[in-house]
Amino acid sequence: MVLLLLGIVVALALGAAFCLCRIHPSLTGPIGAVGAVTSALTAAFGVALALRRG
């Protein structure tokens, strides 16, 4: 259930970012930078969680 809700939230956030980038193309760079940092932090959190459980 938690993974389903997390998936819905991620899909909505990506959709909102896509719509915002289509309306305001000047925000594409900053939104891309935030996305890159977020993906790196998510990957690090996933690795830390996997090592903790293993």
C-alpha cells in the first residue's frame, strides 16, 4: 500500500514538473538540477537502507 501511494505521488510530481516546464521553459534548468540531486539522494538512501537490512 505504501509503495502504491509512493508511486502515485512520484507520478503526480513528475507530471506537475513536466507541465511547469512546458508552460515556463526557463524553469527547465533549475527543475532538472533539483531532479538530479533528488535522484542521487534517493539512490544513496536506497543503498543505505539495503545495507542496513542486509
